Amino acid sequence: MKTETVGDATFETWTVDEVAKGIADTSIVVIDVRTPQEYMFEHIEGAFLMPLAFFKADALPGQTDKRIVFHCGSGMRSEKVSRMAIDAGVKQIAHMEGGFGAWKAAQKPYVGTNMATGAPQRVGR
């Protein structure tokens, strides 16, 4: 994990493996900041959706029980949203390096779309 201090806030960049571990041990909440269309086509199972276009820092859940980790397609939008959250007063926030592309490259499980039926299906483990 890379850590950066921004004023009095902490901005973290998590690896795919760190996010997968956090999901497995239920210590994090994953928030997908891609578009609804991207999310519907494929997403990390259990991730919440808060698209960048509609991001509201004051709508984020508290982090007393679980940490928030944002992700997007490549890591660019999730980093932008993380910095927007810090600008809005959030003191600790994280995003996943490489985004969903890195998640898939690491062969982590996700929910995809069955192209024959259009139905969601689990992909991977």
C-alpha cells in the first residue's frame, strides 16, 4: 500500500491483492465510481456504485467499522474521486491501483454478463 499525506488527510493506494483481502475479511467497503453501464456489464461482487458524475462526499458512509476503497476502470477516476473526498473533508480514503482492468488481469472473481442470455454471472473463483 502506498500512502500519501494530503494536508491533514491520508490518501492510500491499495493493490488488487490488498483489496481482495479486505473484501474477504470484510474490513472494507468497495465503491465503484464507473458509469452505471460499466457496472451493469461487469463489476466486483458486493461493490457499491457511486458514479464520478454523481459523486457526493457527504453521502459516503462513515469509516468506523469498514474502510472505503474506491475503484474505476483504470485507477484514474478513483484517484480523482479520492482527492475530491479529501477536498470535502474526508480524513482517510483509498483507491485501488490499476482499477477493474488490474482486477481482471489478476484473475480475481467478478460478476460479468452472459453474452448469450444477458444475465449476470459469476466469473472466476
